[in-house]
Amino acid sequence: MKLPRRGALVPWLFAITGDTVHLLRGDMPLPWLAGLGELSFAALYVTAVFTALDERLRRTRVPVTALAGLVVVTFALNIGYLDYWQMCFPLLSIATGIVLRDRSRVMAVALATLGITSGSLWLLRPEDASTGSVLAVGWGTALGGVVAAAVLNLHEAVTRLRDTREQLAHAAVERERLRFSRDLHDLLGHTLSVIVVKAEAVRRLGPKNLEAALGQAADIEAVGRQALTEIREAVTGYREGSLTTELDNARSLLDASGIAAEIRQSGPPLPPQTGALLGWVVREGVTNVVRHSGASRCEIEVRGEPDRVHLEIADNGRGVGSPGGSGNGNGDGNGLKGLTERLAAAGGSLTSGPDGRRGFRLVAELPVDNEEERAA
């Protein structure tokens, strides 16, 4: 955290310039001792302030030790030279507020004691020993430290708020980047798989059945147009999937790939958000079946309960459900990993892996918000 510039508090030492002039004129007894005391005061003040404003040293003993030495020198100068060095007390108060700003109770006791003591010493000066002057000196001394501590704490609070705002902005950017990368992966992976399958169907059917081949070509055009729309929606962040739509698309893709599809759906209607999440699962799971499983049969079951919904995708393929290996609950592959994170954020779970000796099974479970369901 960035603290105020330490040098900004050094000019306050000019408050004792008047006493320095008296020292140079020889108005004080033992001027060499007074000069040594003034140099010691300045050195200890700078040390206390600089170390208290240094993040590496502020919580060490150095600033407190320097402050203790500053207290001793201040009282020694004021007791030894009653008519001079009174302005050392406000500077001592400022240093006390800076050093002890993190310890509010200790600072309050120290400043109160300092104010009372400085006012009491003023009583030893017969020509200025009025009640008003004593109260003014004591109050002014204590107030200097309070103001210094309040300004520094306010500056640090503003700095923390600014840093927090920047961190939140970075986190929002990262979340949006992650959302877009997931959507792009899910959209393009599924769409390209559909286009490849349809193109292969056109190549197979072209020499034998021109009408069927043209139908598949029309499907490719429709899928491409739909993909363009979905990508635009994903870029703007407004895309919401539909479980019913994805189940229909899954049946079409599996049929075009020569995979027998069996789709079962039961239970009450699902809220839009829950259906959208399960739609992503269906899209990714069926895409993996087509691209990696080598299966001849795929079963999709959606079983809804009042407070929870269960989705299962199973095939009789080679037991491979994601690129590069047998997917598992840890989310092998970008698609399954992204789905696992999405469902976990919604309070659900995603598990996947080989189904016995042959095949692959993907299971997703999501809680259903009853209030959202009633609204739906």
C-alpha cells in the first residue's frame, strides 16, 4: 500500500526556527547543550516519522524507540529551558499520532498525557500561566497528533479502496475472459463437429442419393447460420441455452453420425437457468460422444425431482469421453473442466468416466431453486 510522501512532514521542523534564532544569538545558557538537544530532537523526529511511514519498518521497534527518545529530548529541553522549545510539543504530538496510529487506545492515552503534561509545564512560566493559555497549549498539543493520525488513516483507507476496486476490475475482466473462452469452446466444438458429420454425410450420399445429400447440405447451412448467431450472443454475453433445443440438436447430430439415440425426459419443468446449464452439458457430452467414443448407441436421460435434477449421458463406445483420455470428475479436457466449474458454481456436480468394461458415462446433478421454479 502506498503511503504519503515522508518528506512532506519534515518542513514542520520549521516550527522551532524561533528558538533556533535565540540559540544563535546566545540568549540561552549553555548554547552548545541546547544545540545538541535541538539536533537530537530533529534527528529523532525524522527517524520516527520516516520509519513509521515505511511499510517494512512501521511495525518494528524502530519507530517506537525513536518516539521514546523524542519524548525524553522534548521534556529535557522544556524543563531545562522553560522559556524556549515549547513548539517541540506539537511536533512530538504529530510524531506520536503517526507512530501509534494503528493502536488507537495507546495513542489516545499517549496524546491525552502529552496534552496534560505540556499544559502543566506551561504553569511554570509565571508570565503566561493563565487558565486559557494552559488549556490552549494542552488542547493544541493533543489535537496535532489526532489530526495527523486521522489524515494518515483516511489516506490509507482511500488507498485500500482504490486497490480493492482495481482488483475487482481485474477479477471481472478475468471472469468475462473465462466466460467467453468457455462459450467459444463449447459453441465452436459442437458446431464444427456437426458440420464435419454433415459434410461426411453429403460425401457419402452424393453419388447415391442426391436429394438426401442436398438435405444434409441445407442442414450445414442452417447450422452455420445458427453458429453465427450464437457466437454474436456469446460475445455480447446474452446467450442462454435451452435444454429442449440442445436435446433436439443432440438427436439430429447423433442420427447424422450413425449413432442410435435414446432420449428420455421426466419430471417437472425446469427453471431457465437450470435448463441452460444442463443444455451446455448435453452439448459438450454429445459432441464428445461423436468425436471420440466410436459408439453405436447413446442414451440421454433427464430426470427431474422437486428440488434436484439429474442428467446422464451414456454410450457403448471405447470409454473415451474427452480429448486425450477417459474423462473423470476432475474434468479432463477444456470442455469438461469448464462444465465442472460452471456446475460447481451453481451448487451442482459433474462426474464422468468409463462405464464398466465398455462405454462412457457423464452424470450431472443440479439443485433446483423452488422459488425460481415457481416463477418459471
